[in-house]
Amino acid sequence: MLSRLGALLQEAVGAREPSLDLLQAFIEHWKGITHYYIESTDENTPAKKTDIPWRLKQMLDILVYEEQQQTAAGEAGPCLEYLLQHKILETLCTLGKAEYPPGMRQQVFLFFSRVLAQVQHPLLHYLSVHRPVQKLLRLGGTVPGSLTEKEEVQFTSVLCSKIQQDPELLTYILEGKKIIGRKKSSRESAAPSKDIASPKNKDSSPNSAPVRGPQLDGEDCGTQAVNDHLPAETEGSSGGHGEGNLVTSLLGLCRSKGRVALKAQENLLLLVSVASPAAATYLAQSSPCCVAIAEHLCQLYRSLPAFLDPTDIAALEGISWRLPSAPSDEASFPGKEALAAFLGWFDYCNHLITEAHMVVADTLAKAVAERLFVGTLQPQLLHVSEQTILTSTALLTAMLRQLRSPVLLQEAMTFLLSTHPGPATAEDNPRTLCEHLIGHCDHLSDEISVTTLRLFEELLQKPHEQVIHSLVLCHLEGRLYVARGSPEPENYEDNLDLEEDPYFTDGFLDSGLQPSTKPRPAPATSDGRTAVTEIVNSFLCLVPEEAKTSAFLEDTGYDTYVHDAYGLFQECSARVMPWGWPRGPSPVDPHEPERPFFEGPFLQVLFDRMARILDQPYSLNLQVTSVLSRLALFPHPHIHEYLLDPYISLAPGCRSLFSVLVRVIGDLMQRIQRVPQFPGKLLLVRRQLMGQVPGEQLDHQTLLQGVVVLEEFCKELAAIAFVKFPPHGPQMSPSPPQEGQV
């Protein structure tokens, strides 16, 4: 009895002592795994039903416990050194590749992830660690929806976190060598084939001799025996660098669904945002990262149906890389899921470029521009097929709507906009993409014209000065549209009287009709600008009373536009504030000889379209006036003068927005005489457009719809002029004037 009690006490005392042979236990567990392959004959038993997962868990716990008991920080314990020296990770990688027993690859991924995450000692610098890590990466990310994708994404998460903490690890994981330009350090010194390369000089001190634990059926603890019992195609897996690596593995996982894809995208985002310039340069220039991301975007684009309705594309909003699926409450259409996947990945690329290191961001943006914009989109935008032009233009508009990254925006603007060294002439016809797109605004197909005008409207809302400069401002420089030969008058009373303007009176005398209100001469303000009240009245009084319908309906007056115009103007002003535009127009030299003025191809197309407003479809007229309203909102003095000042003295042969409208009114006043019961039909068409009465086909319906759009456009221009230059100062918010007077 006493002897048994003494034995128990001795055993308890021994348990308190730190002499517990962890190395022996570690080796025994590894021996148990290797003996399974030697002794087992059942190839169908899943790995989960064997003792392999338990033994791997015990080995992990021993490594973590050993590290916690280490007194010297940074020193590798005997078990860890044994793991590295006997290439246990290499062997496990081979077992995972063989997928024997079934499910072994899943167990290997879990073990690698847990060891790298829980062992604090730096491991990825070791050749016997980063080489099997590279091999394991090549095993994953190849088949979307594989059984191991959850373990794969967990494995890549650990690697990306380690790289974020130490960017120098990037090249070890990708290529197994140090970042280009850095000198070799002691941690890269070559080691004997059965030894390990220590990451730090202190780990190679004479006191830390290589550990030679008890042998299990041979020097390498049964590793050779394991290889002898594996399928022939997995023996001695190559250590060379194949196509697969961390980047390709992550991209493969991004093609999966749900949480796996989202986590893989977050990992890739973590990878490209490395802070080290050397690591970022390596990632951008020496890895397939940027090219692979851009190529996947192109693959998603090519998988779209050949034809998509532009209306469906425009209606699919709210697509984000975090929620790439189309909202379920929206109407379904063919290609909806493919379109949502493409727009979701484009949004992800946009987010990547925004968050990435500048070196990576520039390279990725150029890759997207080269492969998607130039290589894929441009041939379709220049195609002769109307269907191809229509779909590609609508898709480009959807991409611009999502575009937020300044770097990618710059690439998109370089792709879309031609650079003019100076004002062009009407004879100039450079075959640039921009010129082609402007030509599409006046295409024989009204649908292509509407879709392309939407593209330009989206462009005008982008915070990039090159857009408005290339399309409009470069042609207004020098104010060649203003008549030369005499000094600019201080008082506009002697400048222009609309009653004597041949544009305004053409066709009026024979019709017997007069404008709704006689325009008064425009008084000058203290700063020389035409009084805003007179400008507003000029637009409100432009449409004759016979062609107005607002007075017969509620909430259709001029004041309904003021609130929206004010918000849009404030938004536009905030966007252009960094561009340093002048507060007033540049002076005109009265002695300078007149030169021919050309408004530029963009304004030329818009003015031509505006001149045909009475003969064009309703949807096209809405889009033309919408683009012109966007232009009028810009607070540049030349744009305001050319588009919103009816009293400028135009040079011979020049036209402005107001003069185009005057000619349209002259044409209208002649044509309404040939339409019986014109006021009643006009009011009926307006109510149809507002959804108040059922739609029915009427004679002269296109003309009547054009008149409705014309009236509303004039009220919108009046509201824009009012909010841009309030009559009581910029700090006041006066009440909007009554219809027809200020």
C-alpha cells in the first residue's frame, strides 16, 4: 500500500517538472501518421475517420505549448526544429496532393493554416516552409466549389495577414526568393539538404545544434516509406515554380460563391495594399497579379450575351463587389446574373485600385485600360453593327457610373477623350474614339443616339477637368463667338434687341403671332453682367402663349425647377472648385481681327439635335435637353455666357443656344397654324406624358411632344440661370419668380 502511494507521489512530482519529453511525444504522433500509410490497406476510409486529424492536432498543440515554455524569445524549440529539419510540411503537402486517404488535402490545409497562425516564431523565411506553402497553393483555387475551398480561403487569409505584417515575405511566398534590389542576408544562406536555413543569425548559434530525435524506420521518420506507398504520379512532387501561386489561388477562390468568394476578395485586397514600396513594386512588375485581375474582368465581359437592352443595363443599380448579386426585387432579363457578376468585379477592381499601394494601383489601372477599354471595348464601340454599338455603349456608361478611383478615372478619360491642342475647325476630322462617339450622338438609329448621349451625360458628372475642357471649353477659348471691331459696351441696352434680331423675327410677320411678352432691353449690372432677371425672363417668354400648357396644370410652373437646379448647381460647383476657374470671362481685344469660330463637334451635334426638336422622338429630345442642362450648370464664365446669356453680340455666322431656340420658336409659330385645334391637342399630349390620361395616337404627336419638351427646357434653363446668379447676392435664397416675370 505504501509503495503504491509513493509511486503516485513520485509521478505527481514528475508531472510538475518541465522535463516532460515533448519531442518524444511529437515524434510519436508523426510516427503514427506515417505508419498509417505503411500499414493501412483500406484506401476508401475518409481521413476524418482515421486518427490523422487527432494526431495533427496533438502535434500543433505541442508546438504551441513548447513555444509558450521557451524562455529565450525568438529561439526555435526542439519540436519546431524537428518539424523543419525533417521536412514534415513537405511530406504533408505530398500527402495532400495524393488525396490519400480521401479528405487528406482538407486536413493538410487546416494544419498549415493553424501552424502559421498560432506559432509566433517566423516560419515563412525557411525553405522547408515556404516551398511546401507554394506547392500547397498550387493545389487549391483551381476548381470553383471544391470541397476544400473553405480551408483554402482560410489558408490564404493567414498568408495575406503575414504579408501585411511583414511585406518582405511576399516574394518568399510567390517565388521563394527575396525582393529584387535587396542584398542577401544571413537568413538566405544556403543550408545542407537535411538541415534548415535559419531566419536569423541568432538561431544558428553554436548552442542550437541540429536536433536528432529517435528514428522511426529510418533517418527521415518514415518519409521515404510514405513516398513508397503513394500513387506514382505524386511521388517526389516538383519543387519548381508552376503557374499557380497565392495570386492565382485567390483569383480562383474569387470565382466561387458566397462567403468564400467574399473572403478571397478581402484577402486579395489585403495583399495589394502592402505598405512596402519594394513589395508593391514586386507585386506589380514581377507577379501576374494585375494582369490576372484585369484578364478576369475581360473574361466576365466576354461572357455577357451579345445583346443586352440598354434600359435593363441602366436599371441595374446598386451592384457592389460585396453584394455582387442582382437585387431580387428587380425584373429579371436574359443575362442579368452575368451582367451583375461583371459589374460586381468592375466595382471590385475600382475598389482595389483605390485601396492599393500607388505602384500597384497604377499598374492595375493601366492593365484594365489596356485589356478592357482598348483591347475589348474599343473594337465594339467602333463596330459597324448597331447592336454591338448599342450594347457596348450602354455597358461603358454603366462602368462610368460605378467608377470612383481617381487613377482608373484618369485612364478612362485618356481612353475616351481626344486631346486638342487648340480650337478645331469644322474641316478637322480626326478619327479618334471621341469623334466617333460624338458622331453616334447624331446616328441614324435614335436608340444609339440616346444611349451615347447618356454616356456623355455620365461623363459630364465625373470630377475630371479634361471632360469639359475637351468637349467644350477648348473651343470657347478666346471668346471668338463674340463680335469684334468695337469695345464691349458697358450697358447692354445698345447691344441687342430681340425685336430686331433676324433670328427672332424670321417667319413671325406672316404668321400674325407675337411672343408672349415683349422682351425688354437688358440692363447692365455693376459688374457688367446682364441682369439675371432679364435672362430668366428671356427664357420664360421665349415660348409663345399659344404653345404653353403649364398654366392649365398644377405643379408645372417654373418654380418647380429651381430647387432641383440649385442642388445640382451646388454639386457641380463643389466638383469643379479645385480646378481654379476664373470668376469672369477673358477680355476681348477689339482690335484683334476676327477669326472663324467653331463651337466644336460636341456642341455642334447638340445644337443640330436641338434645332430638330420638333421632329425627333420624345425620348431623344429628353436626353438632348438633359445633356445641355448639365452643360449649362458648369460655373465657367464662358459656358455661362455662351449658353445662358441671350444678349451677347454674336460674331457673324455664329450661333448660341439661345439663337438656336429662337429659330426653333420661329419654325414652331409657322407650323402650329397648320395643326387644327392645336392648344387642345397639346394639352392632351402633355397629360398623356404625365400619365393623367390614357395614351392614344394623335396626328402630329411628335410635334406636340417636342413642344412640351421645348417649354419645359426653357423653364429649366431659366431656373439654372436664376440659381447661378441670384439677383440678391450669392448668400441669399430668394423666392422663385412667377411664371413669365421676375
